[in-house]
Amino acid sequence: MQTEAASKAAGRAVSRASDGFEYTFPAIRGVQAGREFYASMCPLRLIPKIFLFDEEDLSAELRAQRVLNKGRLPALARYILDNPEDYVFSALTASVDGDMVFESQGAQGAAHRTGQLRIPMDARFLINDGQHRRAAIELALKENPDLGDETIAVVFFHDTGLARSQQMFADLNRHAVRPARSIGVLYDHRDVNAQITRTLTERSAIFKGFVEMEKSTLSARSRKLFTLSALYFGNQSLLQGLELKQDEATGLAQSFWEAMDAALPEWAMVRDKQLSAQEMRRDFIHSHGIALHALGRIGNSLLRESTKATVWKKRLVPLKHVDWSRANTDWEGRAIVGGRVSKSHQNVTLTVNYLRKHLGLELSPEEQRVEDAYLRGEA
């Protein structure tokens, strides 16, 4: 929660100066590339009121931002609303088309770098980085106005024209790299499925020591069999729609993958050092993400009918007769495209279809549509 001092500082963020209407922000002055910029804290309730999007109806060359992806907003807003005590949003970056006057607290040292940033209310604030955060804040405030007293860091730059704003956008995003999905799963303590997946890597002999915890792809020389992200999506498809407590879901997932291990002898051969992980991945596809995802979907179909181990394990027995080797030409166009394993949604579905036929399971209407297209050579 905010300290009393921080709360008062936020409350002073908007004020009326004696000689006109201005925004006044407590700020720190900095210099980059010879240009002054200012970092401040802004109350969330003020964010939707003063920070504008670039016009979406303009052509790309006349804008300084990408078009807002409104599909992302509900999840971002939900993140704030569902985690009021520990959500984290990084700073917004904005260009100000108007005068900015910085009044420092002193003539030198730290006092010279801290003070009040005064901006006329008729100035135009354009977000260079953080437009989706800004829109999500607006959405969250509609549901919970009390969030308005909380603050977010904002970095202000002088707006020196469209070309400079476009360059700022390009520079801010030039080196942005989305972290690998595996490390996201490793560090996510809110997602129940991530917790279940991490638990399996710690207590299951199948996965302990054989899961790459950071990267979402395995190098040719890696001694690992699986990636954490592949196991995560396998568990996600396996447990989808099942109303189970976390401990029950974890136990069920472990039992399922142990049943898969019994049907896929090469996994055990790697653990027993009869086969190297590199050889297994080179010659077979059943440790790849597409296989774990497809097996999870098959398991989910059976578990929805019955969670009794004696029932669903018996239904899985025919999987022992599936040829998972890359040499099996049945995989071409399903799990393998042009000699490479494909993880596309369509290829996952075609792999699921192949396994369903081996188990005597019916295809869903969507699966049948994809299968028909594949058989016609349209996939």
C-alpha cells in the first residue's frame, strides 16, 4: 500500500497554478542524448484523462504508434483487478507537445535533479510506449474506481515532431525480446497449471532432470528430453475443464504421464542411458511439444468420461502400438512438415486425429473438418 507521503504526493499531481491551469508533477530530471527528460509518478485516475492514443484512423506513416489491439485489454485489466496487492506495471513513456517547466528544489546535487514539473493543461500527451497498459488501466478503473489513488511511473520527453516520436517508438521496441515461455512458466506463481507443471519436474522420475527449465527450444546437443513450456501446454490440454483441486490435478497429471511413459519405452531408455536424449529427439517425435499437447488432449477426452485410473489407463493401451519414429511417413503433413516438426494448431489437431483413430475414438466436428481438408490435400 502507499505510504501517507506517497499518497499526498499523488494527490498533488494535478493542481491549478496561480497564473493558469497546469498539471504539476513531482519529478526527477535526467538527460539522455543531450536532451532533458523527466520521471514522475502519476495517479491511475489521471492516466485515461490526459494520455492520448495516436489517431487509429490515420495511415501507419502518419502515426507514431501501432494500432491498439483491443483483444489484449480484458486480460490486462483482469490482471490488475485480480491481483490488487501484487500487480506490477512498468513505466509509461510519453511525449509532451507543449511547454514543460521544471522547477528544481536546489541549485546543485540531488536537489537540482528533483522538483516540480509544470505542464499546461492544453498540452498534448502522446504515449510512445505503454498504450495497452493505459487502456487496461482505464478498463480496470471502471470496475474498481478505488484503484485511482494508486500510481504508475511515467517518463516525459519533449515532443519534437512526428519523425522523433516515430523514432522513439522504433528505438523503445528495437531490442524488446519476449522472454521464453519456459522461464515464464518457471517464474509464474499465480498460474495453477504452472505450479502443477513445476511440481511434476521436481517429483516425477519421468521429468526430474530431463526438463529444460528456461528455454522453449532444445539445442541439438541438449541432454534434456522436454521443455517446461511443452509440458505446461501438455498439462493444460490434459486438465482443461476438469473440476479438481490442485493436489488432485497434480496427482492425476503425474499418473497420466507415467502411463504415457509405460507406452513410450524410449523415454525410459534415455533415463537408463541406453539411448541418448539427442538420439531420441533426432529419431522420434514423442518428446516434442506437439506430441505432449496431442497426448494431453487425448487424455482429457478420456478423463472427462471417467477419472478412474482402471478405466482411462485401459483405453490408452493401444498407444503402445503407435510408431512415433520420424521414419513413419504417416507423420508427414500431420506432425512433420518439410522434414521439421510443426507446432501449429492445425498440425496439433491432425496429430490428435491420428491418435484418436488408433484408440477408436470419434473426432469432434472441428477435428473432422481439419481431417477432411488434410485428406483432400488442402491442409
